[in-house]
Amino acid sequence: MKKMSEPIQKTWIIMGGILIIALIGFSLFYSLANVSETVVGEGYAESKVIPDRIGIYLGINEKADTLSGAQEKSSEIYDSFISSMILEGFEEEIVSTTSLSVNPNYVWKNNENKQEGYLASHNLQIEISTEELDDLNKIISAAVDSGVGINYINFELSREKENSEKNRLISLASENAREKANALATGVGKKLGKVVSISEGSFGYNPGIMYAESDSAVRDVEAIQELVNSISPSEQTVSSSVRVVYKLR
């Protein structure tokens, strides 16, 4: 078999390189053309809903010279609280732990951090219906009498109601995104084609605060009960957003 001459080899290599560059250029051109033939619709929807759940957030924070001592003091308060809740007719399972920790307790003294024993923190959460205000009073009483701190109490949406409202708003926001994208397409003499991509944006609401320890001077049982009983659940704004990319045709 005859060996290809060097000039011919070089010619083929150059032609191959040109072909590869041409293919890459065509691919990039096609991709850019494809991107330019799209339109984005940003959809938004919101509604007003009445909360159906009360969230009670509690905290136990106990200090001691030793780690085991801090744990023991925290456990004693927790056990006392659970006993009080059971006496009030609640199941122990109604109380859930959101965080539990024991750490060195540092204080700032003489321009430096110094360890002063240990701090045991146990954060708890209880959820009840907005129709169970009598139960709320019992929980407040059991907590304060046992030495458990009430961090805050909120009007919130139950998981079922939140998911239902979220799905409804996502659907409305998607319709809104299509309307906006269609208006943009019509404005440049185009029509909407297939969906290229769709992504869910934010969904949320701000729970209605019934009581917050950080900004309240109210501390005793009766005063807290009187405060929360004077507040009724009010409408909360719930919103959702989506982003949809369409092809143009």
C-alpha cells in the first residue's frame, strides 16, 4: 500500500480542523438561535387565609458547673412539665423536641470569653387547633408552673392547609406566567410554543404572633393567658411565584 505523501497528510489535517471548527461554530450558532427564540413568564399569585393552627414554642435553658449537672437540671424540668401535661389530660406525644444540646457556657469578662460551667438547652414545640383555646391555657399553665419558658406563640397554617393553598397558588401563578409570556410574544408578533423549563419560586407567609417573650413584659401565667385569649386569628397573606420559559413560534 502506497504511503500518503506529507503534503497530502497536512492538507487532510487542515481540512479536518476546519470541519471541526465549522461544526462547533454551527452548534454554538444553533444554540444561541434557540435561546433567542424563547420568552420568560414570571408568575405570581397570593391569597388571604385564616390560620387553623396554634404553634407553641417552649424552651428550657439550665446552667450548672458540670455537663452532667446541666443535663440533670434540664431533665428534671422537662419531666415535671410532661407530668403536668399528662395531669391536664394531654398525651406525652403532643410535645415534640426541636433541638437538644449541652455546651460550655461562655461569658464576656475583662475583655475575654471565660467559661462558666455548662448550658443545657432543650427546645420544644406543641401544635393545637385554633379552636382549642382552653387547651392553650392549660399548656401555658403547665409550662410556666414547671419552669419552662414560653418563647413565642403563633397563629399558623396546618400542614394540610398549607399544602392545599400552596398547590392552588402555584397553579394560579403558572396561569399568570403564561398570560405574561403570551403578552410578550404577541408584542413581537410571535406565539407561545412548548414549555422549555418551569421552576417554582418562593412560597410563604408570616405567622401571626400571639405572644413573644423577647418583646413582651408579660411573664406570669394569668397575664399571658389573658393576652393570648384577647387575640383572634386574622387573615394572613400567602403568596407563591413561578418562572416559566416558553419557545416562540
